[in-house]
Amino acid sequence: MIKIKIEKLVFGGQGLGHLSDGRVCFVWNALPGEEVEIELTRNKKDYCEGIAKKIITSSPYRIEPRDSHFLSCSPWQILDPIEEDRWKVEMGKETYKKLADLDWNLEIINDEKIFGYRNKMEFSFAQHQRDGSISLGFFNRGAKDRYAIDKCELADPLINETALNVLAWINKNKITLRSLKAMIVRSNSQGQVIVALFIKDKMKFTNYPELSNSFVGFQLYYSTHKSPASVPTALLYSVGLDYLITELNGINPNTNLCVSKLNKVNSQKNILDLDKKPNDIGVGVKLKFGLLSFFQIHLSVFQMALADIGKFLDKEKSVVDFYSGVGAIALPLHDKYKDAILVESNEEAVEYAKENIKINKINNCEAVLSPSEKIVDLITKDKIIIFDPPRAGLHEDIIKQVLNTLPERIIYLSCNLATQARDIKMLGEKYQVKFLKLYNFFPRTPHVEGLCVLELK
């Protein structure tokens, strides 16, 4: 074992310290100020990585994690929630300064519900040592072996309950660990759950998991061993629904939403003004999404981001919403702009977006199937542009088109502050930041989303 003193938390979520030979070491299960004994998981010439196995001197902000497998799913379960907010703000400031040369007095929006918020979980499988039965599983961080779990505290409780019901069916039918790949479980705000189970063999069964009032759909997929865990090759069995519908209608007055003002040392939290009229943040919509579609996992905080996006739309302006998914941004705000084109490369998501336009009788939006970088001609000077890209950020062709056409306003929501900061830097020649805020979509994890509004200088 190696002893090390932890100096700070870094962007990826690990604690940072230095070994006696001067190398930087990134350590999981370690907090600033702690002295720990670590087991190395990666030992490189210039740096190393490890996991703290013994806490010699504990941080005053360390708390007991709820999950024994917390390092696999939410490694900041050991950190006081107020400190989580503070560190996310500090990391955000450092990232924007380093990569975009941007100083900003950041704040972070969060929901006091920091467990049970995820409406989607993807489980692997493992084998219980006690009796050899199959259990739900997560991969151990930094390793290829899997950790047997009973539930995950981040998940909607109904997701855990349904996953265990399907697991009981797996064990009843004696499906081997070798045949199992993954299971996706999704829920909505109406108490419904759907499940997709992925297996490596084309198997048939005499019985299948029974549906209920809450468990409304089950799909069994064959997925070749050559593909990633949750990529379907063929549908083997389907019963019930393969989609869900959820409602997005602004702020739920029964939800405690907070803004953490962390620019001061005391990290004081202030409750937001919840007396906004529905028209301040858009109109209520129903959104349909599938088992395999992208959809936001923490809807109450996402709706706060929607409220902020709505402030920068204009009823006289047209909008192009790139990376639009099933329409989760543009459709709830359809009364805030003249008209919109939703651009998405996932065929299933586009079909749901088109259905959502019909379901909600929205007549000023259309959805288009295309990679965003292949349809950059939609970016013109007279439009407001919305981006919500994957972690890789904006394609270089999109950056070039923006700089060539110079739309007056860009609204950029990102799940990766590093690539967002990179893109802000590239656009900085012509644009200035008018709004920048963080949203804690992923409590108890190091991940955070950023919303940036850019306007022409």
C-alpha cells in the first residue's frame, strides 16, 4: 500500500495527490485533506491511478455512502452534498478559465432529491458468491470484473423493484451469466416502467416476465457478442409497450428546487422563487420516448434549465434545435419562438419527435433526420441556434458555419464542460458569453451540465 495526501478534487471526480517521486496520482474514494493508503490500478511513467483502501485521516466532509458499490455508479456518495455543489462550481470555473479563458461568477442549480432521481438504469449481471445465483451487477471501476448488487440508490425505486422482478425470472429460467449482456430499465413520471433485456443467445422460453399496472412493457433482444452490451441485433420477444410518455410542464410546485450560491465561503443555499406563471417557462407537453432513445434522466432539474433557455428565445425568431432527440428542449418551449426545425441523427428519436409534435398539436415545429454536421445550411444569421450535443461537443463544420453566418444568439447546453469550453473558445472570436450556469443533473456523481448563451459582440 502507498500513503498519499489528497490535495483537491479534479474534473473527472478523483482526488489528486503527489507520490514521493513527484508523479501525480488520481485516487478514487478520497477527498481533499485526507491522508489515505491506496492500491494502484494504473501505473504510468508520468502519472498513476488508484483507489483508497484505508482512510488514515478523514475529511470533515466525508459521509457514509448508501451503496456498497458507490464507486461504480456514484463515487461522490462519500461527499457532503453542499461540498459536492462547491466542488462542481470550482471545477466549472477552472475548466472555463483554462480552456476558454473565461472568468464567470458561476452558480449551480440542483434538486434536493439527490437519490432516486434516475429514470433510466443500465444494469449488467454478476454471480452471487453465497449461492451462485445471478444478481444485478455493475463493473468495478477501473476493472473488467463485475460487482453484485441488490439495487442502486440513484434509481427511481420502481426501477429497482422491476429490475429485481425480471432478475427473479432470469434465475427461474436458469439463464447463465455467460448468456446475459445487459438490462435497460426506464421509468416515467406516471409510475410506469419498461424493460429491455439483452442476451447473447437466440433463446426461447415457455414463460416470460409478467406485466402489471406499473411494469408495462418487456422486450427481449438478441445481441451478438461482437456488439456493445445494449445494442440489439434482433428482437426475440415483445409484450406490452416499448415506449413511455412523460409530462414536462415547467416547475412542479411540490418539488424543492434550489440554487446554490457558492461564490461565498459559506456555500449558502437559497430557495428559488417558485411563484412563476406557467407561461414564464413554456407550456405543458407530453413527450413519448423509447427504450433505446436518449432522454433526460433528472427531469426536475432539466425543467429548470428549460426555464432558463426560454428566457433567451424570441417569438419573432425562428429556431434550429440541433441534437434534438425526441424534442425535449424545443417542444416544451414551442410558444416562445416563431417556428423551429429539430435536427437529430437517431432515427428512432426522430420518429418519436414527429409523434410528439402530433400528440401535442404543435404546428410550428418539424423534425428532420440528419447528422447535425451534414445540415449546417440551416444555420443562418436570422435564426436562434440551440445545441445539446453529446460529450464530444460540436463538430468543426458546425463551428465553421456559425462563424461564417453569425446568427445573433446561440444557446448551448452541454454534458461535458471541457468540450463546451473548447467550443466557446473557438466561437469567442465573434461571440461573447451573456449567460452561464451549471445544473446538477447527476447528484452524487462528478458529472454536471452547463448552459451557455452566446451573443454576437
